[in-house]
Amino acid sequence: MAKIAGEMIKSKMGSGFITEDKSSSFDVVTEVDKASEQLIRQGILEKFPSHHFLGEEESFLSGRPLAEVLAEATSEPYLWIVDPIDGTSNYVQGIPGFTVSIGLACYGQLQLGVIYDPCGDELFWAEKGKGAFLNGKPIHVSPVNELGRSVVATGFPSKMEARRAVYEGLGRLIEQCRTIRSLGSAARHLAYVASGRLHAFWENGLNAWDMAAGVLIIQEAGGTVTDAKGNEYSLLTTDVVGSNGHLHAPVLQCL
């Protein structure tokens, strides 16, 4: 479903789709986001009609607090968590790097993660206890263990309070690491940490659909994911740090 949705999304680039603001001018959605989510939802629920589905666009329209929905999710045996286009701003601007992200949680514990980059035709996935893969080949986090040799990534969230927290972390980390990148998709950043292309990633103010798939992929690739204070990741985490494990403590210290 990630590949089917990804190919549909890619085919509509530059087609004059409708773009709307969601919570603010920093947070946009397109009709293609909605079509992608509907496509994924239909495909999953046709195969697993008893499973529950949490999609970014559907959740935004429901009006229910996300924390309330996720708290209930810990009692669900099968909850699919979907970001139909992670990196919508990239997509709107015609910049490659947007992804489709699909995670599966059982009683609040991540079991499956899939991230597809349609522009690069790269499919990252992991199943709990079975490792992480890119286009069928095993992937592992980088062995780099010095912050001064690291490439770290972050993103710029739509909520201003979270954006300020990113700025503060950026100011401290830029003095310690080799360089910092912002590629426009949290899911892509997490997948890149898992595959060793990046050494760490942090961002504030994210939601479960931004991270669920990528968190498991990092964990199965040998890395570490916590919240920004070093606590264990959960579906309720909003401020996240993912790393190759070796650099986790120094990144947390900077933040």
C-alpha cells in the first residue's frame, strides 16, 4: 500500500492540486494527502476489516484530542498509524523527499514500520524482532561514536512553541556536530538514521504518524529512540530523539 500510494502521489506532482492551510500557514494539506490516506485506509481495511486505523488527515478532521485517541489505542490489538504524505511542504514545492509512512502497533507496542520514498524508489521497512531493510537488503545504523564527526538532522514543526525549541537545540548542537541537515520529512530522517546516512535526528512537536514507522525501523537497525529527556518512546511522545545509539547521550545533553 505504501508503494501504491507513493506512485499515485508522484504521478500527481505538478498537476495543479488544491492546497489548503490546516492549523496555520506553516501547516498545509493537499487533496493528494487526503486521496493517499483514503487509498491506504481502504487497502488495509479490505484485508483486515477488524483493525483500527489512525490517519493524519482523518485525525485532524475528527476534532478529538490526539492524546485521548492514542491513550485508547493501548487497548487495541491492531492499530495502523499512517502519514499519507510526510513532507507535504516538499511535495507542494516540487522538492523530492516526501514519503509515505505506515506503522502498526499492537496494544501500544510497535510491530511493523514501512516508509516509502517514491522519488528515490526506496522502501524502508522493519518487523519487530526481524531486523530492518531497504529494498530488501538489511540496514544498520552507523558506527560513528564522536559527535564532532556526526551529521545530525532536524525539522521545523508547524507549532511555534515547538519550532522555538528546535531553534534552541540547533544553537547548541551546531557547535558540536559536523553539520546539520533538514530534509523536510521526519519519516525520511528516521529512515536515514536507520540506514547510517544520518547519525542522529531530533525534532519537537511531532505526532505518532510522523514517527511510528521510523522509530521501529531505527530500533531494528540497532539504534536508539527516546523522547528529548531520555525517556522510553511511546505513541504519546512528541519531542523525539533518534540516533545510532553511540551518540544518543551527547545529543540529549546538548538538547
